[in-house]
Amino acid sequence: MSRMSHLYIIQNHLGLIKIGKTRQLKIRLGRIERDDLCTVQLVSLHQDKGDEEQKYLSHFEPYRLVGEWLDGHDRARKDIADHLCSGPATQWPFQPASDSKIAKWLDEVEAKRSAISKAKLSQRFIRKMENFYERDGSWNLHCDWKIGQIIWEYDEEHSYQTIPQKIDSIDTTLVSFGDVDLRFPLPKFTANISDALLTWPESERPQRWSGTAWDCCIEGLKARRNNMLSRH
């Protein structure tokens, strides 16, 4: 028989409130602090009431700011305290921060989440290059286009719509953002060592590579992925 989950109410250092469920509270709060770049404290815990999480999240939907983080100002605190805590006697460990501080934190959290999402997608592609694609030294246009997309998104720290195109017999990448379309020649990453070296972050790029262009791309993408994650 599986253990019941518990319903928790926490507050972060900016005064925002989060309602969630967990079977291992200490581990869960540690992950929240790591993933959401914040310090949290427990406000209230309801043993074996985790199955009521969605009910309360729906009720407090008007206070939602991002993800499951709720506004921490007076009206929200009163409503949450009346339903889930000790009413007026509830002890809130943090006072609400200014809107500018909250906005800055939200931007930082969003940037980290975006970086993690890109890292996961690139890791899947790296595994495909390692295990599934042909590695006979021939040029792979599909992989080159995907590599170019990964590099663009890492360098710009933003996701764009990218489309492979052939213009005047030259393979290019069409990058679209808003109403602007830019076209870039597509390097032959998987077949040319000098192009493959472009997959590496500039600060870590080897002067020479003695292996294949394919393996150079794999190691370069790994280094670029690690470099991006280290910034967040």
C-alpha cells in the first residue's frame, strides 16, 4: 500500500505562496529552492491531504503568478489562511517584495527553466548522434540543420523558428522572429572539421581536432550544453 501524500503551503523569500503535494517534504522543498532560485519556509502542512491539491489550486487560480506560485499580498494571504492555515493567527515568514524584485526573479526563473528545457532537447539529439545516426564520415544535412538550430538558440538564449532552405544551390537556415526573416549559410558541421569546431563554445574551442568531424560535433554540443547550464 502506497503512502498518502501531504498537502503543503509554503512561502518564498519574495512573499509568494505555493501550494503543492509531496510524500517527502524535505526533499521536495530542497528541489523547489534549487529549481526556482529561492528560499522557502513551510507555513502549513496537512497530513494525507495531497489529493486535495487540485481543488485548492483551482480555488486560488485568481492569485496565480507563474506555475504554482501565488500572489503573496494581503488579500491572497487572508483567503489562503482562512481555507488552509490558522486564519488570522497564521504566521507568514516573509513580507511581499516589490513588484520589480518579483519581476526580476520571475525572469531569472524563466531563463533557468528555458535553459533546462533546451539542455534536455539537445541531450536527446546528442544521444541520437552517438547511437542512431550513421557515422560513416558522410555529410548529414538533417543533423547540420539541427546543430545550427541548437547553436543559434544557445547563443541568443531564445527559441526561434528555424527552417532549412536551399537558395542558389546553397543550403541555408532561415531564422524567423516576429516579422523578420534572416538567412544564414549552413556550415557542414558533420563533414568538415573547421565547421565542426564551431559547435564548441568559443572560450573552450580546441585549436585542433584529431578525430572525425562527427565526434567533434558531439563533444562540442556537450560542452555548449554544459556552458549554458553553468550560466543559470
